[in-house]
Amino acid sequence: MSDISIPGVNSKYGTDKMIEGLMDVERIPLRRLEDQKETYEDQKKIWRNINLSLSRFRDSSRELFGFQNPFQEHIAESSDEAVVSASAGRNSTNEIVKIKINQVASADRFLSSPLPDDFRVSDGTYSFSVGEKDITFRFRGNRIQTFVDAVNKQSKGLIKARLINDSSDTVVFMLESTKTGSSNKLLLKDDSIGLGISTGLIRSVYQNESTVDLSDTGTVSKQSTNKTDIYTVSNNSLTLEPESEIKIPFTPVVNMKENLILEYDIQIINLDKEEYIPETKPKGPRINPSGSITFEGISIENSPSRVNLPEWTQPPPPVFKDNLNIMYINDSIQLPVLKDTETEQHFSIPYSLTGSTISSIDIKNINTHRKIVIRGIKIINPDARDGFEPINPAGTALDAKLEIDGIPITRETNSIDDLIQGVTLNINKTSDKEVEIKIMPDRESIKDGIISFVGYYNQVLQNIHILTSNDESVIGELEYLSAEEKEDARNNLGIFQGDTTFSQLKNRMQRIAMEAYRTSAGSDLSLLSQIGISTNSSGFGGGVNKSKLRGYLEINEDTLDEALASDIGPIKDLFGKDTDEDMIIDAGAAYEMDIYINSYTQIGGLVATRIAGIDTQIDRTKRNILNMESKLDDKELELRIKFGRMESALKTMEQSSRTIDNFSNSNNN
């Protein structure tokens, strides 16, 4: 049994090794094709990485001149963030604004008296309103916590309710509006009024409000005896002429209480001042000639007439009067001084400044070149809510009141975005001092964009040097590369040596970086080197530095910071400028880089064409490999058949030899 041998399965002649050896020789072309395919795939990977670095560089270029370029970004700095902060958008402009916060906008917040923690709210219809929005819901009666939950659910965020445990067995019911501003007062209606009274939220209020009807001109008393038509009334506004006085009475006289406020609006109309021309001495009366007589050729003139004129004295220039301290109560109590602005001014005078009664408002307009317009005179109770007022107000619906460059402003919210173009103001608290808001370019964003531009530029050059050079020093110079990145660089070193595509790319990029560009500063700023970007911004050392000769850009941050601290307009032009005023960028270093690099990275561009060509070579090589593998399979099968036949023949011969040997041995015996 030890002599049994199955061809193709086992062989005592070692035919498998012989076949494998022969096939190894036959597979040499296949291995070459596989190596070639791997080379193509490595090249494709490299081209993809090149496309990625070029695309990043192109994108960083576009970010310096495109619609979202950082030169349009602005920041707003507040001299006191605790009082008012600000944020600036792209459409803001460089300016400095001084703001004084007189009042912070707030919302109504009412607290109840202490209530038992098991206090129950009766069945009923409960309604609330904030400004022009109403909330109404039906409550079936339950514990106050259930009522609080119902308020929060039904109000959809317009009002909030909560319970505060002020002791171990009592709670305080808090009801608050979520909207600030005096026009968003929180009102209780329907059964909410009874609940508010029973819980100590609200009470009936003494109002005694009064409004002066200026259209009733019979109520206005003229105080200027030497003038007529000293005022006019239109649309319930009274306009007082210069150098005139009037008394506007309250009928009946108002008895002021601590919660009452006098309000009125004032506008100043400045008149043009006539240019003063000094008077000259009059020439006196004109006297006709006295006449003459002629006799026998002799003329005799009469003596001229004479007029004795008084001595002339030049009259003084007219007196110019300018005084904004012109408002009084009851002809004696001085009201706040007006501001020198033509913007309408709103005044709210508390009880502490009005006295116990108000019988009249007196305006003594002694100004020679100002008209005074007054309107909206009224006595109000700011705490009044349809005949009720909160007993324990933790907050009151108030407008934000501020002054911008001396101009009074009122808004119902603390976030204001319509006063300074592109800027949102966030009011935090009041202050007696002005806060300076400085809107300026976001220089850090601009600097970051420029650094990215230079960084991606150098990354492209780095790849070009590695792929086209056999000198390992180009890798050693790149100290910022990790060990893994350096190993990848060594594997790719010189893989495209002699490829003119990369030398053209490098040369064109360097020319663009070195060229001069037209800016609004002219020759004072036309090169990247003038803002600290060059191949030698840090200067040469004692010897030759090969890395500085390879074209990498450097940034001198001190020079760049100094340039950015001045006018950034020319720097913006340096990277992208509209030279023909058609609203389209058509020049600049970043623009030129984008146009050139785009020819490499766009669909159908050079990189895509190269990758497509490599894909074709890979596909062709794959087909050749498949064909080669098929032929090798056939060849191996053929060899196995031939060696099988040979083994079979050898076995037959061996069997015949043994038969002969056995026959010979039997005869000898």
C-alpha cells in the first residue's frame, strides 16, 4: 500500500514542486502587472491628496475676496459690558457711539400674600392679557398647584406662574409676564380678578389720571403782553413762538399721589439765525442846489444850504438769547432742562419733583431762535391695570430708556437692533455714566483668514517639493510634520520627478504671490510683502537657508498687525478688488490664485483628467491581470495533466519492471 500514488494529489516524484517552480516563472509578468496596478493606485491616491490640498487653498483664497470675506466682519466692544453689550453684523459700519442707560426694560411680576399650601382655586373662567394678547381657560376648581400647572400650559409661554415656599406650610403665588415694555402690562380679567384680590396679588387703585386737551385753545393763557399770535395748535400739539410765554392750566387742579407721574413730549425747532450786518452812518437829507446868477459874463453862486445833524451813534447788534431751562410747574417749580436736539424728548416727572398739586405747566420761551412744540400732557398712574394695581410688584412693565449721543430713545425690549446699523445692543443695567460702543473691523478674523491662505499655499508647495525631488532634506526641513507624515513623505519622495505640471503650478503660484496689485493706497500698499507676507519676512541668518529658497511664504506678524491696525481697505483690495466697478471682484492675489487653482480642481480640470487617465490605466491593467490569471490557470492545468501522464507512464514502467524481476526470480528458484 505504500507504493500507491494518485496523480495530482500526491507524488513521490515531487511533481507539485516542479509545477509550482515552473508557474513561478510564468507568474513573473503577472506580478509585474500587479505591481503596476499598485503603482497606479498609489498615484491616484497622491493625485486625490493633491486635489484636496489645492481645493483647500482655493477655498482659503475665495474666503478672502468672496461674499463672506472677513474684511466685512465687524465686532462691537463696550467700555462696560455689565451695563450694555453689543454684537455687530457684516452690514455695520466703523463708528463710536456713546450710550447712557437710564432705565432697563422689564416685565410685570406680581407676588401674592402668603397662602396655605393647600389653598384651593374656585371653579371659573380665568382670563389674562399681556399687551394685545389674551389667554382664557376654564378651570374646574382644585388645589393652587393644579391651577399653576394649568396657567403654564394654557398660556403657551406668554405668562408664567409658580409657587414659592416662603415657610414650611405657606406658599407665595407668583404670576409674571414674559414680555417686557410698558405696552405689555399684565392684566387680570374675569374670575382672575377675584382670585387676584383674594390672594393679595392686586387691589383697587386710586387713579386720578388727567389729560390736557390742547385743541381747546381757550384753556391756554398768553403771558406775553407785547406780542400777538404767539402760539398755534394742530393735532393736539402746541407750537410756541420765540420770545413768548404761555400757561397751560390743569382743570381741575390735580392732587398728586406718590404713584402718579406727569408726562409730556417736547420738540425743539431751531430757526435760522440772520447774519448781522452792522449799520453805517446815514448820509443825511438831500438838499437841492442853492442856485446862481450871471451878469455880464460874471456868475455868482448862492451860499449852500446847511442842516445841523445830531451826532450819530452806531446801534448795538441784536441780543441773541439761548436758554433751555424754560419749563415750570405752577409758575415756580422748575422742570428738567431740555436737551439741545430737534429729536422729540419724552419726560416722565415723578411725584417727588412735582409737589402735591399741579395747577398748570408754564413755558417761558425766552429764546430768540427756537420754537417749542409740546404735546401729550397727562397725569398717569403707571401701576394702574384697568382699575387695579399690584400689591407686591416684584417687577413692573417698563420700557428701556437710553440716550445715544444725547438723543433720548425708548424701546420695549432690552435687545435693540434698530438703532445702530447692523448692531444689536443688549441692555443689562442702568448707569449714570456713558458707555462707549466701538464698532470696528474684526481684525482677528481677517488675520486668521490670511494665515490660512498662507498655510494652504505652503502646503501645496510642500507636496510639490516632496513629489518632484529625490533630496530627503526637503522632508527634514518640515519640522512640523509628525513621524507618520514624514514616513509617508519618504514613500512619495520623487514619485513625479520631471513632471512639468508641478513645476508650472509652483512657478505660477509664486508669480501671483510676488506681483503688485492695484489698491486704494496706490504704491504705498500693492505687494503682499508690504503687509509682512514674503519668502523672507524674518530675514536671512548667517548662512544660506535652503528652505527660504524653496518659495515658502512667511508671515511677519508684527508687520501684519501694524497693517491691520490701520485702514484695512487697501489690504482687502490686495486680495480682491473690483477694478471696473461692476460689483464683481476681478483682481487681487487671492482672486488670481482662485482663478488659476480652479483650472486644476474644477470638474474636468487637470487633476480630474489625470485621475481619469489613471483610472483608465488601472482598468486596463485589471483586465490584463484577469486575462493573465486565466492563462496561468490554463497553463497550470496543462502542466498538471502532462505531469500526471508522465507519472502514470513511470508507474506503468515500474510495474512492468517489477513483473519482469519477479518472473526472473521465480525461474532462478
